Amino acid sequence: MKKLAVLVQLAGVLLLSGCAIGNRYAYQTVVASPQVSGTTAVSIATYDQREYVRSGTKDPQFVGLQRGGYGNPFDVRTEGDGPLADAMTTALVNTLAKKGFRAQPVVVAHSVTPAEARQRVIGAGAERAVLLTLQEWKSDTAVRVGLSYDVTMTVLDRSGTVLAEKRLEGRDNLGGATLPSRVGDMVASAFKMKLEQLLDDPAVAAALRGGSELGKS
């Protein structure tokens, strides 16, 4: 019986380890449902400033960890293997387009300075520019799914003046990871909720709608 128990435990460890390898999470398919709506032209970029990406320790495609049976971590990357920043920009563009905004994506590399990042998104020439800055975004999955995040949404006008800014920071327990294949859905759902919180911030929503500056050249 002892041998059988050891074999069962070993099989479970091997199964968990196998399931932890090679997972991909899809952020680009997320479409949030904020209350804000409008017709303003908006350029959108995501600026990845996660320390381990800036230092080169992790690739821009890194989204988190999934642990095997002994707690050994395996990197999780984006579905499609594109940068996480680009996937989040796609989600933001599709979300705002669904709400009536004339949204367009702008690619901003993690290696540029904050001033350059702002200038690039402003340079698209839209009435409003949205820059989503990631200081942290990483899931960590073992028996339960944790999500660490530190994200700031900044809305600027054509001249680069900051009209609104909203920051979300924390670590959420997303619940039990019943199946490793379900974790991607859990973190995507959490991202959807964060987008809704950011976009429905009163100052952000007002800035996106354009206010009194709509129609100025």
C-alpha cells in the first residue's frame, strides 16, 4: 500500500509538472465592457516597464509562472508569442472601438524612455492618447492563482498635457486552479475587470469623451 501511495503521488507530481509546461495566455482576445462611450479619436499604447523585462531577465512575452508538483516554476508566455504590451493594446483598442471610439493602436517598445513613449502615442495625431504603463503584471499559479499588478492609465491631449490618470496596484487571489488549462481564462477575466475599473474612473471617462476640447484643431 505504501508503494502504491508513493506511485500515485509521483504520478500526480509528473502530471502537474507536465501541465505546467508550455502554457500560453491570450490577452489580445479580451474585450471589456466599461460604461464609458464616445466618438473621440483615441490612439492607444501599452508601455511595458516591468523591471525584469527592462533588465532582460524576462522577455516581453512573459506573463507569469505556472508551477509543477514540487513548486518548480515554468514561464508562461502570450498566446501567439507577441509582446504582452501589444496584446493589451489590442484588447484596449477593441474595447474602446466597441464603445464607439475611433481607436487606433500604437506600438511602444519597452526600451524607450517615458518621454519617448508619451511622444509616440501623442504623435499618432488623435484627439486623445491613452498610455497604459505596466510596472507589474504577473500571474503565479500553483494550487491557487495569484495575480500581481501595478498598472497606470494616462489620458493625454494632442499637446501632451495629462488630462487624467488612474493607477491600480495590488495582488489578487483569483481562486483555485482546478485545471492548468483554465488559468488563462482566469487571468484574462481579471484583466477585463482591471480595464473596466480603469476606463470607468470618472476622470478617465471624462477625458476620453473629450469634454470642451472636442472639435478644436
